[in-house]
Amino acid sequence: MDYNNEPPKIVFEGEEFQRPQSFQTPTPKIVQLVIKYSGGTVKDERQANYVLIGFVVVAIVVSFFLFFSGGSDTSRTLQENFENKPQFLP
């Protein structure tokens, strides 16, 4: 009887399973394009990843700027245009 509450160990005879050799994942296509079209400025995958992260940050900042600043000025301008035109007056 097993007093430690451990399951019995099973040992198989024959071939033992080997862990697969670690492999390096292929470089993503977008990273390859950044390296290729950088003109030699970006030399490796790590630098290309930093460039892509920077691009995403700039795109998000520009999107927020356009989203939050564009709406209020445009609505006032349209309202002023409708008020000052005689064809839109009742």
C-alpha cells in the first residue's frame, strides 16, 4: 500500500521520446519588408520591430487627434453657413 498518496510510476521499455529540436520561427513578412525598404537603416529583426511599434504609436496619436479635434469645429462652421445663407432661411 502506498502511504504517500502517489500514483505508481509506469516505466515503458523501448524507444524513449525525444524532445523536438528548438526551431527558430520564420521572420514575418512585414518585418522583412521594413528591413528591405529601409535603405539600410534597419539592420535586424529587433530594429524592424521597434520601427513597427513606433509606426503604430504615431498612427494611434494621429487617429486620436483627428477624432477628438475634428468634430466640434466642423459643426459650428456648418451651422454658421446655414444661418448666413438666405436660401436656407424660412
